[in-house]
Amino acid sequence: MTRFRKAVLSILGVIGIVGASCGAYAGLLQYTGNFHPVIDGQIYRSAQPSGADLAAYVQAHGIKTVINLRGSHPGSAWYDEEVKSSRELGLVHIDFGMSSARLVSPAKADRLVQLMENAPKPILIHCQAGADRSGLASALFVRKIAGLDEAKAEDQLSFYYGHVGIPVVSRAYAMDQSWENIEAQDRQQAKADLSTGATVR
């Protein structure tokens, strides 16, 4: 066997091991519901919760509001169970539809920020996997409501939560691009505010 062939096989082996490890980790996230605090006591994120999951989250963390980023889907088993369980648990239930494969405009992001800011807390935000749409929503909360720095906000869009943001390869890269567009608009607005003497938040 030539050195080149050995090198290629070694590289492919490493790629295979890394791929298997990543797949196992993603599977673990889904098994555990991908539930994580964003800011403890204020907002949490997860994959699609069952009725039992919601009851457990309420008991453990005092959840008061559920924001469903998958949008309204009456007639779907997961949606009907979520609405029913939210009602039985006395939770505020809000539908805010997003797609992980489509850009979220800065205007739509602002509506989500306002919704999260005004909702009774603690909040649980969720999408299907808890990785992409939930990541963008969490980043918005961290940056625009909690006022933490950009790096901490961007941590919410990472593989730690199962998010894979790779241009061309990943459809969910739309969430990363949306975040960059939102940040760019915020920087432009900050410059405009400075030039007019307005107070920058």
C-alpha cells in the first residue's frame, strides 16, 4: 500500500470517527430533549416538548410562557398536545412561525424580541430540534434583552446545541445569516444614532 493511499485511508478514518461522534452527540441531544437554560430564571430552550416534558419543566423551572417557533399547526398531534398541556398547566402559549431554512428579516426579529420582552417569565422557547430557530431566538434574547455581548449571543448558535451553520452545506445556515444581517442593521442604526446625538441603548 502506498503512503498516499495510507494517508487517504487515515484521513477518511478520522472523518468517519468524527462524523460518528457528532451523530451520537446530536442523538443524545434529542434523547434529552435538548433542554438548556439560556439565562437561568428568565428563558430556556428545547426541542419539541411532550406534555410530560412541559409539566416537568414547569415543576423544575417555573415556566410561565411557551413560545412555539414552529408556528400554528392545529390537527397535528404534537401541536394539539402542546396547546392542551399548556392550557392545563396554566401557561401562556404563543405561536411564532419561523423556518430554519429561510432568512428572518430584522423587522421580524424585532417582533420576536418585543414578544419575548413582554411575555411572562420564565419563558420556554422551542422549535423541532431545539438547535436552529431556538438558537437564533436565544441569541436575540441574550443580546437585545439581557444586553450581553455579541460573543455570548452567538454561542447560542453552536454545535453544543446541535446547530450546524455551514454555508451551502447546511440549510440552517439561514439562521447564521439572519443573525449577521440583524447585527449589521444594529451597527448601522448605532452609527446613525451617534451622528444625530441620540442615545444608544
